[in-house]
Amino acid sequence: MISKISKIVLALTLVGSSVFAQSLADAKKAIDAEQFQKAKSMLKNLTVTQATKDENFFYLGWVYILQEYPDSAKAVFQKGIAVNPKSALNYAGLGAAAFLDKDRATATTNFNQATSLAGKDSKPYLYVGRSYLLNDVDGKIPAADANAAVTVLTKGKAVNAKDAEVLVALGDALRTQSKNTEALGNYQAALELDPKLAHAKVATGVIWKYANNFESSETEFKAALAIDPNYGPAYREWAETDVRWAQNDPRMASAKIKEATEQYKKYLSLTDMSIESQLRYADFLLLSGDYKTLQTVASDLSKSANTNLRIYRYLAYSAYENKDFAAGLTAMNTWVTKADPKRVIPRDYVYLGRLQIASKQDSLGIGSLRKALAMDTSQVDVYPEIAKALYAQKKYAEAGDAYHVFTQKGRGVKLLDHFYEGISYYFAYDEKKPNADSIIAKADSAFSYVVQKAPATTDAYLYRARVNELRDKDRNNIVGYAKPFYEKYIEVVGAKGGVPDDKTKKNLAEAYVYLAIYSEFKEKDMAKAIENYTKARDNDPANKQVVLFFSRKGGGTGKGK
């Protein structure tokens, strides 16, 4: 009897060990499939039933890292180290938590500890490398972090060249450096080691996505789903690829946005409807520009007692785009005041500034936009917004300076931006200030650029004339700085043909008046002066200088030729 009982206990122990080992594998598979709630449930159970295995704690902590809960992750990693003080994986996890918290010194210390304890285990290198790729700023990994990831993952590959996960992660890191050929080589090597590695197929599709080879992307995503029809990330990346396709090909936009929405619904159905999954859905809606749906989703989630504070970011962004400025400002103030400051990104301050300006809080808005720039100097595209707000406050010189920075460093700069730069400097002119001449030079330079690039731009000639007219301090001793530009304005307007509108007629009158004054006081040619004043009167009889001249000349002089 004792022998039989011993055999039964032994059998149950073996079965139990098998179940638990398989459960960890299932949990890791769930993490890869982005089924985070399922993975957490499994791993929480494992940390109880197999409380002496430090890797159970690590993978639970890693789920918290992926969901951006660094404090929860840190607590779990510390439990893993308590179980095994030499747990390389959990030190990698502590590094990841510190990295998310922007504590680079602590992160580096823990990463170094992880790799020093790793021995011949490539997994610590894998997760240190993946940690460096967590610092995604508007879809981009900073070069220093990408370089660090490549370095540590290359070491991991040297430790175990047959670790397919390391090869895929190395490919991901190389892709962020635009080394696509090398990245593809690592993905292919991973698939040769494990032909059923759906992750590698999806990663290959992402490379083609950023190359705008959308058909090849779809082929890879379909291949991943052929390996595992329930592999959710393939649908997510497929949805995001369809959005990029729509943005790059207006003819396909409607169809591809519709397809993207369907693909994302499939992704959600294969993961879970947790707060975290819905936050990813919010990311997708933001990417696709569906602000109406995003505001509805965000508003509903914000009413939940256990909601993630990040939902207020999405509520603010969408409310701004939907012109619901009051709701947006309330949401953004909630986010920036209650969230961990390390979680607030430059883009948040951009939207805060926009919302404040839209709510007639211009000074606060300018301050918020400048804070975004202080956090990330590459955010030069906010300068036109700063400039517009400064212009509204009649801070013309500052507005001109802001436009100037944008025209020199911005992306997608238009001629209109150069024109606004010139207008701002033009209105900033104050002859009493010591920088008056430099303001004129800046305005003239901006308008000069416009006419060089678009010679038919009439208003640029007009304002260039006005700017140069400021150099003529005394009309009785006129030099004629503005003369060639007023003449060019008249010429370009005439070349366009047709009957000028009322505004153009007033501007033509202004030009002819200047030429008349030049003729009268510089050239001493009264006949020519009368001719120009007459042309001015033909365009704008109410022009004050025209009226004054003809009243001085007796009213009837110059009425016809």
C-alpha cells in the first residue's frame, strides 16, 4: 500500500511539473500574442504555485512593463530577486522599470548586473535589448537607445546564435537604424531556426510597411496568420499598415481606412477588452485620425473608476481636433497635473498649448508650446503656432523670430510661412528702436525669398515695397528705395489681366502715389507726377494723398490726357 501511494504521489508530482512548465510556456506565448490579461492571470498563479522560480516573477513584471506600469513591475522584479539574488532576468527587469522612469543611471547599473550574471544564458541580453527599444517617441527610437540595443543584442547573439527571439529583437533594433537589409537577415535566420515564429513574419512585414511596399507587407502578415490564425499582432500591424497606405495613396484612403478598422477589430477580439487593450485601440484611432470615435471611446473609459490616467491624453487630443476645446482643456489639465511627470511627453504640451490658445489663454498657450520645445528641440513644427499666437498679441518681432526659426529648420515649410515672417517683421518696425534697420532687413529678406520662388506673387512685391519705403525717412528728400518694387507690383498685376478687385485697386493707387511723389520730389518732373496721381485716382478716388494733391492743384488738373 505504501509503495502504491508513493508511486501515485510521484506520478502526480511529475504531471504537476509538466502542467506548470507548460503554463509558463503558455504565458510567454500569451505575452507574444499581446494577450496581457491572460498572461498576467497565468503568471500570478505561477508565482504562487511555483514561488521559488524567479523567472515566473520576471515574466509577470515584464507584462507590467509592456503595459507601462513600472512601479508594479519593479515590485514584482524585487520579489524575483528575493527568491534568487542572482536572477539576471529580474535585474534586466529592474533596469527596464528604471528606464521607463527615465532613471538612466539606475537602468544602466541594473542592465550591467543582468549581463554580468547571465553567463551562457542569452535571455537577459534579450530583455536588456528590448528595454532599450521601449523608449518610443512618436514612433521613433532615439539613436543612442537603438545603438545600445544593437550592441547588447549582438552580445546575446554571440552567447547563443540559435536563440530565435534574440535574432528577431536584433532585427527590430537594426530596423530602427534603417539597416533594413541586416534586419531582414536576422528575421530570416530566426525563421530558419523556428519556421513557426509568427513574430518574425510580422516584423518582416513592418519593414516593408516603412518602405511603403504595402503589398509585400500584407503578404508577410498573411504568412504569419497562416502559421497561427489567432496571432493578434499580425492584425494590429496589418491595420496600422492600411492606415499608412491610406495616408500615402489618397485614391485608396477610404477603402484602406475601412479595412484597417476591420483588422483592428479582429486584433481586439483575439486579445481582450481590458483597459490596456482599449488604450492600444485609442492609439490606433489616433493614428488613423478618427477623432470622433476616439473621443467617444476615451470619454467612456474616463468614467471607469479604475481607468488608466493616460486615457485623458486621448480625450484631450481628440477633443481638440473635434473643436471641443473646453472638454479638451479639462482633460489635458487632468493628465499633466495627475500623471507621473515622467509620463508626460512633449506632444502633450503641444496639445495643451493649442487648447489654451483656442480657449483665449494665449500667454499660457505660448508657454506650454515653449515647454514642449524645451523638452524636445526637434519639435520645430510648433513654431508657427507660437508665432500666430504672438502675432495675435501684437508681439510682432517675437512672432517674426518664431516664423524665422521654422522657415530655417521646419519640415514642410511653405512660401506662406516666409510671407508671414515678413509681415510680422514689417509690423514690428519702430523707427524709435535701435534695431529698426535690422527689422527692415529681416522683413525684406523674407519677402525677397517669396518673389524668388514665386515671381507672380503680387502681395510679396507690395510688402517688399512697403518695407523699403520705411527706409525713406523724409519724402521731401526721397531716395526711392521702394520704387522698383512698386513698379514690379504694377507690372505683375497688369500681367494677370482682367479687372482688379477693390482691394487691388487701392494697392495700385498706393503704388502710383509713391511713384508720383518720387517724380515730384526726386525727379522734379511735375508732368509725370500728375500722370501717376491720375492713375492713382482712377483706381481709388478716395485715396487721401490723391485728394490732397488735386485739391492743392485746384481740383481739375490732370483729369484727362
